[in-house]
Amino acid sequence: MKKLISILVLTLLVAAPFSADAQRVKRTKTDKQKQAQIDKKGDNRAQLEGELSQKQEHHLAIQDKNTRKRMKANQKKQKRISQGKSEPFYRRWFRKK
């Protein structure tokens, strides 16, 4: 009788985690769904980049000539500074103060 009770308790202890785990349903996306989501993100990113370039072109087009020249000079200065280069010595020496 003791053996029967111990075997019964042992089987309940072993079977309990499996039944509890069965209640948690793991839902995974299929490969097709994952690929569709990746493609959708890529299409969305391409569309956003296209809109951004159109807006930049429009912004540049509505500026007058002097503003475009200033923007171009500032862009060159920004590029040089981001590369870690400083101003040439002659520009520093003969700068308008």
C-alpha cells in the first residue's frame, strides 16, 4: 500500500509540470509571416526615404540664391568639422573680427 501511494504521488509530481505547461500556448509566427513583415518594413522605409528626398528638394527650391549659397557653405563646413579637420591657419589668421 505504501508503494502504491508513493508511486501515485511520484506520477502526480511528474505529470503536474506537463499539464501546467500545456496551458501556456506558444504562438510563433511562420516564416512566411516573418518574411512578409520584413518586406513591409523595407517598403515602408523606401517610401519614407523617397518622401524625405522630395521634401528636401522642395525646401531647397523655395530658397533664394544667397540662401542656397549660405546653405552650401555651411554644409561644406559641417562635413569638414565632422571629419575632424580644423580650419586652415590662413583663415584663422585673417578672419574678420
